[in-house]
Amino acid sequence: MRWSVSKVADKLYAVAATVDGKEYDFVGNFKSVREAQKAGRQYAQDLVHNSMAAGRLSLKQQSLAA
């Protein structure tokens, strides 16, 4: 997981994130580099957390079906 911050205007920074390095998700526009970095980091953490939770859920469903 990676994210990038790009300056798009005076005091405006865009954040994009990728899992595979090919396709990027637009995270949002922020007024400072600090806010942009924080948002990118949070987006990455949330994505990893949600993908791990989905994996655990599917394993539970498989064990219940057996």
C-alpha cells in the first residue's frame, strides 16, 4: 500500500493511494501537506484493516458451512 501527495494549487494538496502500484484511488484534497499525509496514512490503515476483517469473515463463514 502506498499513497502520494501532489500539490495541485496554492495550499491545496491531492492524495491518491494504491495497493498494486497500477490503479490509484483518489482519497481527497487537503489544505496542508500534514493533513494530506495523515489522510493517506489513515486510508492505507483502513484499507488493510477492512481487507483483513473481510478475510476473517469469509473464513468464519467457511467453517460454519462445514
